[in-house]
Amino acid sequence: MLELRNVAKKYSIGQEIVALDNVSLKISEGEFLAIKGPSGCGKSTLLHVLGLLDEPDSGEYYLDGRRADQLSSKQRAKWRNQMFGFVFQSFNLLPRTSVLQNVVLPLTYRRESRRLRHELALKAIEEVGLSDRLKSRPNELSGGQQQRVAIARALVGKPKIILADEPTGNLDTKTGQEIMNLFKKIHQTGTTVVFVTHNDELLSLATRVITMRDGKILEDKKNAA
Amino acid sequence: MLLDSLRFALRSLWANKMRSFLTLLGVIIGIYAVVALLSIARGVQRQTTDIVEGFGPTVIMVLPGEQIEGQQINMASQFAPSTIFVDDVEYLDEKADLLDSSGTNYAVFVGGVLRKGEKKSAGFTVGATTGFKELFKADIVSGRNVTQEDLDTKARVIFLDKKVKETLGAELGDKVFLGQYELEVAGTFEIKNASIMDQGTNNLAIIPATLASEINQSKQVNRVIVKAKDADSVEAAKDQITSLLKEKHGAADFTVMLPADMLDMFNEITNIMTYLIVGIASISLLVSGIGISNIMLVTVTERTKEIGIRKAVGATEWAIMSQFLIESVMLTMIGVAIGVGLAALVNVFLAKFSPLQPVLTWDTLGLALGMGVLTGIVFGLFPAWRAARKNPVEALRFE
């Protein structure tokens, strides 16, 4: 479903950093893929490129068989909206905005009726078990709850792929486990999940683990389910 | 989508109430100035129109000196000795058959100051004929109007406007002096439709026109006021007067006018005033617009992360741009609302406690609204564009 061919990406922050060094990668539908590696190995960049948040300098990217590396910014936004759901380490919820409004956000960039948007958001919030906190603001929630809201926001548009960048990085072990179980549940409903982590315990959940270093894929290993 | 944007915009403006308000002050002042001044101009226009229309559609006026259309008013002709004389009035009475039989009225300006004991009034003293009351829509408060007998006998009488009467402390039957002439107060009156542009009518004192000629030691006439038989024959009557007087004087040393012509002239002046007001207010909006740009740039920077989040969930550049544009336009719209509200409030007070009768018209409101929206768009454009162009990955990393 996702395919990168010789994708390269460089940054120059003072000095030139090679974030992706001719990476080729194929991800099939229904995979639960973990990307691990030391910080600065390019795993976040890989996730951003996959999620159309960042553009590669060279190489080809195919999404559902269509070229995705040469899209206009408008098309990229549209595909981001419809194909992907992002979950971040630092939750990235809108402050001063209720749980419901946060979850509804991706749908406001679609042409759907207000009622349908509302319904879908309520359903997504129910799935993460926060139906009793609809009106709460992010600062009134615990870290685990905030990440649940973020997951609901990622799910609400019924994306094909959930991209999570160290989703448990800011949480204690127990809450992290709960969040990972949630991802597992999401994966079981047929959604492709790609997540970045350097927590070894979480890797056992994945069906496939990719290890990266210096912008290259070192190891690509399938886990026994 | 739009509703959501509006709500978000309002919420973020509200989150920074003080900052929003301070930014708005310039817009409020600018819009207030436009609306308040235009209301006054429109009010004066309306009052003047009422007065002119009050003359009725058949009135024709003759002024000394020739006025040339398209050139500035020949002011000197209004201050120099008049080119029109009492015999011109009689001539018109006799020859102009298109005029109403009620007769020709005329006015003679008298320069003297009124005095009663120690009290003086530098009002506007006019020698008038019997038609004065009807022309100015004057209400006789006490006593009577100028009569034909007054004119025939050059009666030593005077009729005082309410204000002059108060200034002098004169009552009906009292004696007042105009120069060395001792006159008896035979009537007092009030002019309902007095406009501030027409200060003369506020301090008016009337004496018989024939007496005025005697005081001036001249048969000069400053205004001749006649009436056409009906509204349809006004233009024909005007032409007849023009040709009759031209023939008699040998040149056009006078101007025949319809009140509507005067109105056109007056409206031209107020329109120039309008452009001036809008021009000045534009400067204030320009200055406040720069403030809006500034504050929107700050807002965009503060909300870099939010922009990143929105882009990550699929907001297009246009969606981000319109969100911030809506916010800056909403900011100026609030300014417009406050400015207009303030002006409307002041209008009410002015109407109550001053001779001004400001009128807030739809075109003024439209102009204020238009200027507000334009300011919001023009000065919100650059910050909104900056927001839209932000790189989502970098924006998300922003703390």
C-alpha cells in the first residue's frame, strides 16, 4: 500500500544532516509496523515523509499505487486528511479547545454535514473511552487521557494508516501499556499502524520491526504473530 | 467550515481581550470619525433640503451679481453694493406675466446693530415685505406680521426672532434702537426649520422693506423672491425674469436661481467635505491597519504549533490563510461595530443637546463596513500568508 523507492532527505541545520539515505520500504495493508533506532537516525523523518508532512529530496513514493512525491500542497493536504491519522509524542492537542472540538478538527476540513461530523467524533471518543470528558479542555486531562483524545482525532476520519511518533514517550509505563493496547485494538479492526519507538517492550506488539541508523534501514524483521 | 472558523476566530480574539482591544482602538477611532462626521454632514444636508423644499417648488430667487456655472461663487457680488433695485422689483411685478399674482417679495439687508438700553444684538436685520412669514415658515409668537400698511407708511416697527428678543430683553411694545432709528417691537416670531448652516435665521430681526431703504439711503435690494404660477412653469418664469432684467440692465449683473440650484451647490460642498472626511479617516485606518498586521504576525507566531497541528490533520494552505484572514477581518468588524455604536450614541446626544440633527444613513454604514473589511483583509493578508506557508514539520516542533 505504501512504497518508498530510494527516498533521500537532507537537512541543513548548521551542518548537513542526512535524515534518509536512499531508503526503500514497502508497507502492506494491515501491518503493525514498528520503527526503532537511536535518536537522529531518521525514523521521525521517515514517518513524516510517509504521512506527506515532509517532502523527500529525491526518490519515489507510491501511495495506493499513485505517485505521492510530486503532489501539490493542496493535494498533499487532502490526502493527509483522508488517508492518515497522526499521533504524536507530545499529544499536540489544540489548547483552550474541548475534547469534542479537538476530535472534530480533521472533519472540519472535509465537506461533511455538521451533524455527521458530530456523530463521527462522538463515536471516535467512545472508542477511546472518554465519552464522559467531551467538554473538558486538554489541560484538565491526564497525559494518558490527552493521548487518547489524540488517538480519537487520528481515528475520526477513518484513515487507512495511523502514524504514531513515540506515542508513549511522555507517559509512564502503565499508561503507555494502555495506549499500546489501544493501538493493538485499532490494528485488529484492520487499520494499518506505523509507529516509532525506542522502547523495546512495545516492539513485541508489532508484526514487523524496522531498525534504522544514520538514515538507513539496518534490519527489517517480521515478528511471529 | 465557515462557522467553525468564525467561532475559532472569536475564541482566540477573546483569549487575548486586552491585546485585541488595544489593537482595535485605531479602527474604532477611525470608524467613529467617519460615521460621526458623515452623520453630521448628512444631517445638515437633510435640514437644508427640508428648508429649501419648504420654500415650495414654485419659488424663484434673484441675487445680485452674475454667478457663472462651473466656476467658484462670485463672493464679492454678495458683499458689494447690490445691482438690483426696488424699481426692478416693480418692473417684474408689472411685466413678468408668468409669476403668481401674490406679488413679488424682496429683502434688503441692513447693517445696523440693535440696542435696547445697555443691551445690544448684532443680529441679522432684514427689511422684508409681507411674504416673509410664509417664505421662512415663521411662527408668530406674539403681535403680528409685516403688513402692507407698514410698507406704505414706512412704519417705525420691528419684528424680533425669539433669540434676538431674549438677547435684548425686549417685550412686545418696547422700543429698540437700530442706529438712530427708534422702532417699536410689533411682533416676535420663531423659525421652526432653522438650520445651523443658515445662521442668519437664528438671529433675525425684520423691519418693513421700505423703512430699510430709507435707513440705507438707497433703493438697493439684496434678494428678490417671486413665485411662478405653478411648478411646471418655474423654468419658463425663470427664463422670463432673466430676459426681462437683462433687457432692463443691459447686462446679466444678477443671478436667477431656483432653491434646487442652491441645493445642488450646497450638496457639492458637502460632498467635497465627505471625501475629505473619508480621506482623513483612511489615514487613521492605515495606521491602525499596521497595528493589526503587527498583532496578527504575533498571533501567527504564537500559534505556530496550532498551524502545524491543523496542517497535520489536513488543513490546506488556503484553509489556514482564510482562518487568519477571518480573524483579522473579525477584529476590524468588532472595531467597526464599536465605532458605529459610539457614533450613534453621540448622534443621539447631539440631536438632543445641540442644534445639529445628525443622520446615520445606510450609505455611511456601508462605507464604514467596507472600510473595516478592507482594512482587515489588506493588513491581515501578509500575516495570513505567512501562517499558510509554514512548514508543518517545523511548525509541529515549535514550542
